[in-house]
Amino acid sequence: MASTENRVWVRADGPYGHLNLDYHRYSHVVLIAGGIGITPIIGILKEIFAGKKRRSRIQSVLMVWSVPSEGESGWFMDEMKYLYQISNSSSIKLEIKIHLSRAKEVPPGLFLNSGRPDLDKYLDGATQERAPCFVFVCGPKKLVNSAWDISTKLQRKGKICHFHHETFQF
């Protein structure tokens, strides 16, 4: 008997579920994104601040996002405001820095800064204490390499930065 069943082949590729990173064992977490690299970082922030409560050593989270202009910053602004609002009732301090890399001036607004982010300043500030710092970067290769170089330099000075990255290329 011949089968009249139609067959459909499906191939799926891409991110599945959540990142399997144990950032909860660090006192300080630094999340750096370039462009659409903010996507996994939003997931991490939601898990830290709005997810199921779990044992965590996190005391502070610094999120730095670089986009060319104000238009791109609107992609996730509602989520940023929501996360910032719920972080106020948390013992974890959240600091959000959105950099408009091509802007000379920025419109008044929560979290906005003009120009490229000063990763040296941000990473050095996050590693002031002797506690290990977790650094996650998602974005273009140049951004990832810059953050890696700074983290390596800080480690040579005796500061502890555990580094994880994701890159994308078009």
C-alpha cells in the first residue's frame, strides 16, 4: 500500500532557550551590547530582575548598549524602563547606559549618552572591588575585541574579569 502522506523537511537554526551562563555567582555583572546584540542581554536582565527568584551573589548590574542613533534606541526602551522600574524594588543595583554613537547631542531622556561608550571607564569601575566580575558582550567583532582587550588589561593589573562573548557578522 503506497503512502499518500506528504513529507515536510524542516531545518531550524539559531538561538535556543536561554544562555547557560552562571552569572549569579558574581557580585558584579557587566553586560555590553552593540546594536541588535542587545537581544540576549534583555533576556539576561529579565531573568535577573523579573525571573524566578534564585540564590544569587549579584550586587550590581551595569548594562551598556551602543546604537548609532535615537531611532534604534527605541527598539527596547519599554523593556529598559520596565526593568529599571522593577530593579528599584530589588537589592541589586541596575545601571543602564545607552550610547548614541553617531549623535553629537542627545535628546533629554532616561539612560541616553552621546558618542561611543568608554568601555575602559565602565569595566574599570565594575572591577574596583576584589570580587570577580562577569562580563558578557554581544555585538560586532570590533566591540567584542575592544572589551576583551580591556578585560585582559585589567586582569594583568590583578582585577578578575570572567569574560563571555557572542559575535555577529553580516
